[in-house]
Amino acid sequence: MGAGINRRAATRPGRRRHAPMAEINVTPFVDVMLVLLIIFMVAAPLLTVGVPLELPRTAAEAVAQEPEEPLTISIPVEGPLVLMTSEVPEGELVTRLRAVAQERASARIYLRADGNVAYARVMQVMGALNAAGYSDIVLVTDAGGPRMDG
């Protein structure tokens, strides 16, 4: 008479005992990581803008990229010079550049100057760059300027 009948199943119809789940659900973690990846992909180019300058427009060709992060110095219309992201007083420019030159493999430096900066000021900074040991000076401009080839 009672052979083959489970008494617990008979007393609680529809309820079964489940063992605790030992697996971790990683789907929410992956979703969060993908959202963060998209946020960083969108935000990364905005972080490399640096000093806002109105660069002159030229028809010059682009320079090949370097394997290490390029060393840049910016000359705004007003205010101090900016080496990478930090402001540098003009009296300390050569000593700071010499210290940086010892840590870098490349002797190339990128000079960004606002289009409204006086030519004499740009030449003074270029002279300081040369005095600090930088002979490969790249002048940064925006593309799309007038062509003078006819």
C-alpha cells in the first residue's frame, strides 16, 4: 500500500527541495563592464585635448606618430607656457626641459602656438627649446589651410 509513495511529496504537493545554487551569475557584471568600456571609449579622446589654442591652418602633411607619448609645449595668447599639462614659468623652461630630456628616448618636441601669438615669442620659445637640447621641433597646425601651389 504505501510502496513507492514519497510521504513528503504527498504532504506538500507542488514544492520540491532545491539545493543551494553554487554558481555565480556573471551576466550583470559583464553588462556593467561593457557600459564602463563604452564610457571610457567616449571620454578618452576628450581628455587629450590639453590647452585650448586657435592653431593656424596650413596645408602641411601629418607627421608620423612616435612610439612614446609626444612631448608638447603650448604657447597660449595670454598666460604662462604649458609643458604637457602643467604650467611652466619662462625662467624655468630650459631646466625643466633638460630634466625631461634625460628621461626620454626621443629628442622630438611638439610646439603648439596659438595663431595670434607674436612671431617673436614663438622664436624665443624655439630658442629655449634648442638651448635645452631639442633639435627636432615639430610645429603643430590644423589641417585644411590654404595651398600656395596654384
